Amino acid sequence: MAVTRIGVLGPLQITIDGQRVPPGAPMQCAVLGRLVAAGGRVVPTDRLIDDLWNGDPPAKATAALQVYIHNLRRLFEPDRPRRARARVIVSESHGYALNLEPAQVDAWEFEQLLHGHEAALRDPALRPDPLEQIRVLDAALACWHGTALETFLGMPWAAQEAARLTALRLTALELRARAALELNRPAEVVLALRPVFEEHPGREECARLLALAQYRLGQSLDALTTVRRCREFLNGEFGVDPGPALRDTETAILTHKVGTDTPTAPITVRAAHPDPLPDSGYAEQRAAVLAAAEAAALGSVRLVWLSGEAGAGKSTLATAVAAQLAERDWATVFGRCPEVEDAPPAWAWAEVLVELTAADPDACAAVDAFTLARRVVRHCRAAAGPVLIVLEDVHGADTATLQVLRQVVHWLRDRPVLIIATLRGTEAGAGVRDTAAALALFTADRIELDGLDLNGTRWAAVAAGLVDADDQLVALLRRRTGGNPLFVRELAKLVATQGTTDALPDTVRDLLGRRVAQLPAAVVDLLELMSVWGEDCDVPTLATAAGLTPDQIIDRVAAAEQARLLRTERGGRIRFDHALIRETVYYGIPVLRRLRMHWAVFESLSARICVPDCSALTGRDAETLAHHAALGATVETAERALLFGRTAARLCVERRMRADAVRRWQSVLTLHEMAGHDGAAATDEQLSAVLEARCELVTALAYDGRHEQARDVREQALDLADRLGGVEPLVRAATCWPTPLIWSARDWHTADPRVLEPLRIARADTGLPVRERILVLVTTVFHTALTDLGDARAAADAAVALAEPLGDADLLCTAVNAQAFIAFVRGGFLRADELKSLATRLLLVAAAAELTEFQALARYLLFRAALADADLATAAEHAGRAAEFATDGQLRHLLDALVPFEFLLELVRGDIESAERMLGDWHHEGVLGPAPLATQALPVDDVTRDAEALHIGLLLALAWVRGGDFSALAGALGERAAVAPELFSYGYALALLHCGDTAHARRVLAAAPPVGPPFWATFSIIRSRIALFLGDTDVVRELYTALLPLAGTIGGLETGASYLGPMDAVLAELAAALGDTDRAAAHRDDAERLMARLREEVAALRADLAHRTPPRPGVRGMPSRR
């Protein structure tokens, strides 16, 4: 739809897609003006005719009005298809309304800004400072470009509205003057209010503010004259005296005791911080970040995603912003996600905590993600002022880092905190994109640094020593570098030293490699050692590792710093000046030499740490040793490297960072293979160690949401268990997937005999330890619930009974999860009461033990149960909390399950067009996820993983609210019914009936499989329409009886992916078909009451969302979630 803007605060103006268009004939203009004056409300046709013709309409006024409406619709929507519903001037309730947003009509926008400002002034917690007040009021006053409703002067309907708008404008001017006085700007007030007072001498507030401003300028006589003129006007025109405020002001002027409305201490203007980047480079982006900081300072957390390629200037911009905010008394802290493998999980947050508390970084890195998040939040809440947290290189963040980010943002939602996350957008993985989606509510901006402009390129070149670059050379530098600041500097240095632009290297790595090669060999050796060592280092460590004295190290570091390859940070830590420099040096080392260097670093570190047993290692030491041991191991040293690799992996698991243990267990398995532990000559002990590592990898992959890989590794574990023989290895392999289960994440479609057989044997083993027995029972539940519900239910109950007395919260949550799955299989989310009870228990146990993954699961269950109860406010609360606590692996599936919720809310609200746009955008952008092959059948409980099936389901909901005609979807439904008849047969049959193919519809119905959970109620509603269409009274009676217990709910809503309106509306249709008109009427009344309540809930949710959502200047970076 074209972008429309209407101006009535002056001559009538219509702008469409940036182009001014003529409004048409005078009466046509009057129709538009009258609709604008209604403020978006419906104007009945009779009232509209009466106002337009001043109570004396012609005989064919209705026809004339329709012509004017038609012409206006063509003006605003020239491309609207014939008979398509109008979207700008809409027909509602025997009248017309203007359907535009406040920002599209200047009068509406002015009122919205003014009323919002007045509301903020009344609330002490929200009251803005005077500068912010002036900014808002200037924006409101800028909406005016003349007299209110100027084009319609002389029309009675316009006079009252014009007077009201004019009075509001005078109020805005007075409010602005008051704010200016608070900033001690009296001259500005006098210039603004003197002409207003001359035209409106009876406005007491205007007179009071003008007199105060005149007094402050030393114009006491003028101030008293202003008060006197106001008094004389009021006496002469109305016979009244001024109010107390103006009288008090006059007395204060006479006695020279004029105070101020607020303290007017002089404003301190600090010296500007030196600019690391020129205004002509990233000034716009910096302003956007600072705007987010201003919003955060008002008391609510804000998140900015700052993306760009390597060397684009992300860190420089973030540092510049931090320096500016530090001058404004912000606390600023930094954390960097290490770009080396096997760094400690959540290390960036450990660095943040170190800067907040001056604690030991290794101690901070030794705690779990939940505890780390809690400590960061506690110290941010204790800060005396606003806090800036800069997380760098988030594209390399592990799952623990992202989990802490989500929890910190949610838990600091009401605190003045700004978080800047820098990343290379093209390298951001699914976890980062999912986190960005989950935190969209708190995101102030997404900014991409796409290169300096010409002036910025010149500035960077001059800073690099190329002081005499002409325009042609600057343009060449920008063209070759794309404006990348790092590449600009490096090329500029090369040109400055060589004096020519010939043979410029193609990439920055080539350039950096050339510069490194020109250094003395001793300095290159140091750079290579540092690149192998990792992110940063200190002088004593380098001296020990290199076998040199500290002075020798300092000299070589100084040479590298002079070449701008290294930099020394606070505390003496030495770091590469940029990640690309380290990569260039590291990958320039021959592979075999690099391997030997890693092992040498491992030997040096292990000797320095002096731990008698690697099991005593904690924190960063264990991760670092395991990293270098794995990268430096050979066939001869793999056994020793394994000790450290297993220690690091187990520490990760103990800290409940299971998803981040994936690469650690993969490294362990690689070392086992290198040592020959899975070969033909391997011992049972070695094979058992490999089996344990594979089982741990299955668990880690499952926690990370990588279920296909987890299943493949489990198959390998079962193969190895078969090789070992005996029940115990088979049980270990069969039960290594005990992760919290989200229904849409269930990846086994039919029971696997390779899993079921060891489970059967283990259940018969009376000597099996309790923990293993619980895992056997839980695994049995998830593998047999769809085929043997009775046995699975008994297994779930037995697992809970065994877990309750153990005091192991993790095991108890796992067992309760199995019970909840049984409830789901038995009745879907229509068993809301049972599921709520189980979910509440799960939440209490998980929260007490701080098991975030089970808290996320419990919240998801409560979300779905609230949908079944048609409790939208509660559902929204649980949905937000589920995403807050979810691990990365869970988050992907939770977002898939939660995506349709916003769409369903729009349908409940009755905004079908908005829902349709939303669905189209999601499908186009891939938000609903990739669709499986058209021939790939999925079970009923996996529908939310099938993007195409979900899309069709939502299209059915749209068709339902438009009147229930499925004919347009017959083709798609037929294709899907062929591979998933249990999901689509009934919808396909109804579509065929709407197409007039009754015989085919009957054949589809006859072949349709029985309806069962979780979509029984949804399919039964569709069956009811089929029965009504066919006149099948027996089926109508059967369905009425079956659906009656669900009165008071919303059809399809319990699935989380459908909407078929109030169940009472369906029952009303069925009752009417059975001839029971009284029941039908009662059901219709109940349906109307329910929808009225739900629409109020949706309105409240939208209002709350609008209040909490930061303004978004634009999305200029960060890949969308795909």
C-alpha cells in the first residue's frame, strides 16, 4: 500500500509516496477533512451528509457522497484491485472512517505527541528532563504549517475542531516555554510568547510565563505591563480577576522575590572527547547508539546490535561511544568473546564481571551461566548510575554467553543499562539470530557499519601518515577497500612508505602478511608464539614460553607495537591490534610447526601450573590446557592429551553448559581415535571410554538442538555397545538423551527397536541402580507413548515415584517432564488442568534448583495451557519467560512454537489484514523455518516443525475468519493430505465441498484416519462444518455432545497454531441445526462475551508492548532469523 500523509494544520495537503497530489474538488476535500476531524472514528453516513451540506442536503446526497468516497479511494489506493477491500477509507457500521496511523495525519500526530508528553509530566517516574521536553514539543509543533483546518474555514463542522486544535497548540507553546525557563532561556521564551500573548491576552499561563521571562531579562516594567494587560482583558471581557498563579507572579515581581519553577543551576558543558572516527564517517551510526543510550538512561534496558565485516570499525565506534558516556558518569565495561576454540564458556561475561567487581577472572569463569548472569545483574543494579556493557565479537559467542545475555537483558528490563553487541553479521550463527529474535522487544537499533565515506576515508588515510592524498587517491583507496577503516589504514601506510599505488595487495591479509614479513625475525617469532598462545598474554608468560628475559620480550613487543600489530592494554596484557592480524600470523605458520608449538605451549603451561592431577584443574586453566593439548597432540601424546580434554568437557557439563560441551566431547573423540582406542586392538576399557564420550556427545548435541547429529552419534554409540556386549553398555547408549523435551523438538517418529530392546531388558533387571532405572523409564516413555500409552504412563509414574525421595532436582524434573508428555499424548493441551498442575510442579522444582532449561520447559507448558484456557494475558507472560530461560538448543524450537502467537492475537483482535501481512512477511523471510520435502510425512505432534504444514494451517485460520471458504486452498490441502492424512484430510474434504465436488469429499472422509490428540478439537470443528454442509444430523448431534465440554474456549487456540473462533459459535451453529434455538442463542451470547474479553486483553497487551518497546530508527544490520 502506498505511504500516505495528510496535512490539515494549514492548507490541505496530501502526499503519497513522497509526491504531493491534488486533493480534488472542494466537496471531496470536505469529505476528507470531516473524516480527519473524526480522529479515525466512524462517521455515520447520515451525520456526514448533514455536516457536508450544513443540514440541507440535496436529493441525491447519498449518491454524491459515494462518488466522493470512490474518488478518494482511487486517489489513495490507485493499484487496489477491483472489489478488493479498501484500506485507507474503510466502510464500517453504516459509515466511513479514515484508517491511518497517527504519524500519517499531522493533526493526529500532533495530538498524540502532546498527550503523551502531558502524561509523562504527570508521572514523576517518567517525567523527562527539560531538554527532552523541548525536543518532544518541537516535534509536535513542527506538525503545524498554518491555521488549523485552513481549507475548511466557514464550514460549521470545522469551526469547533479548529478551535480545539488551536487551543492545544497554545498549550504546547506554553509547555515549551516552561521547559525553556527551567533551562534558563528567558530570551527564547520572550521571542516565542510575545506574539502569542498579543493575539491571546486572556491566556493566564502565557501571561505568567512571559512575565517571568521578561523579569529574568531585567525587564521588570514590561513584566508588570504583561500582567496588567491580562488582568484588564479578563475584567473587561469576562468580569473576572486573574487566578492565584498569575497574582502570585505579579506579587513576586513587585517584591523582587521571583523564584523558579525548578532549580536552574548552570548547565555544565564538558569538553568534547577526541573523536576516534570522523563525523563524516560513522556520525549517523554513533548518534543512533547515543540515542539508545539516552533512552536507556530513562530507566529501561536497551540493546544495540552493531555489525560489520572484520576491520569495519565496530570496536572503535563502541570505544568512542563508551568514552562519551563515561564523561556523562556512565559506568562502562567490556567483554570479548574469544575467537579461539575451546575458550571457557561465557568468558565475555566473566570479563564484564571482572570490570564490575575487580574479581578474579578464573573464579568468575568457574560458575554456571545462571549464577554468572545473577552476579552481573546484581552489580548492575547496585551501580550509582547508568551502565554500558560492550560485548565484542558476539558472532563467536558460545551458547552460555548468549544464554547469559538473554537473562541479563530480561532481569535488567527496568534499569538504565545499554548493551552494545558487536559482531560480524555474516558469521553470526543460528544461536545469535535466535537470541536477536528473542530480545527484539528490548532492541533499540540494529546498525551495520558498511564503510567510511570519502571524507572518512581521507581522515583514516591522514591518520595513517598519508597526509597529502588528493581526491583521486582517496577515491581509489575507498574503491579498493570498500571504506573498511582497517584496510584503508593499511593501504595508506603502504602508499605512504612506497610512494606508489602500483601492485596494491588484493586482500587485507595479503597486506598484513607482507608487513609482518618485513619485521625482524625475532619479532616475527614472538608474533607467531602469541598467535598460537591465543587472545592475549603477559610479559612473564611470554618470557617463560620463549626462553627469553622480560626485557627482550618488552623490546620485541615495542617493535610490534610500533608497527601497529600489537597493543598493550590495562594491567599489562598484550593483545593483537586486530583479530585479522592474529589470523594472518597464525595461518602463516606451517601446519607441522604449528602443531609442535601448541604442544610446547601445553608443556610450558602445565609446568607452570604445577597440578599433580588434572582433575584438580578449574576454570580457564583446564580449558587452555585442553585446547593446546588437543591441537598439539600426536599419536604418541594423545593419551596424555585425553586426560585434559575429558577434564575440560566434564567441567563444562558440571557448570550446566552442556551445549557448549559439544566441541569438547568432539575433541575427546578425536583424541581417542588418534590413540587407537576404537581400533581392532582396543581393550574393553578403552572402548568403554569411547562409548562414554559418544554418549556425552549425544547429550550435548541434544541440548544444543542438533537432533539429527545426536541421533547419528547415538547410532554409533549403540554399535559400540553391541561390540562391547552386555546390558550395561546398551543401557548407557539407549538412555543418553535425557534432555528437556519440547514437543516440536521430538525427532524420533517411530520406536527404534535398537533402543527398545535394551530398555526392556533393563526394566526387568531388579539390580539396576536407581538413577539408571529412572533414565530407563523416562526413555521408555518418550519411545513408546505413541504405541503403548498404558505402559508408557506406568513408566512415567514409576520414574517420578523413584525420583521424589532422592533429592536430585534434575532427575525429578526429567521424570515430571515424562509425565507431562504422557498428558499431552492422552489429550493434547485440552488437558490443560493436568498439564498446568505438572508444569507448576516442574517450575517450582526447577526454579528452586536454578535449572533454567526445565524452567523454560515449564513456562512453555503453561503458555500452551493458558492458550487452551483462552487466557491470553497469562499466555503472553509465560511465552516471554520461556524465551528468557531457554538454552540455545531450546530457543530455536521455542521460537518456532511461539512465532504463530502474534498472528493469532491479530485474528482475535479482528485485524485480518494485519495478520495476512504478517503471515506473508514470515513466509517470504523464512521465519517459519525450512519446509521438509513435500513427500516427507511427519507425525501429528511434529506439525510445528513442518514449516509448510504450519503455513497452510495459518492460512486455514485466515480463511475461517473470512467466512470459512477453503476452496482456494484445495490444491495445497490435497497435496498435504496425500502425505499426512491425519492432519489434512478433514480440511481437504471441506475444501472439496466448497469447490462443489461432493463425491470426492465423501471419498476423502471415508478414508480419513481416526481423529486423536493433540488436534482432536480443531479437526472436530472442521468436521462440524462438513456435517452441517452435508446435513448429517447424526454427526451434528454427536459433535455437539462431544464439543459441549469445551464451551468457553477458542477453537484451535490450544494447538498454538490455529484459530477457528469461539467454540460457542460452533456450538451455536450445531444447536441451531438441531432445532434448539434457545441453546443456539445462549451460545452466541457466550461467544460474544468471550470475544469482547479477549479483545480487551489483546488491546492491553498491545498497549503494554508499545510502552515497553523502544523506538527503532531502522534495521541496518543483523541477519534476520532464518
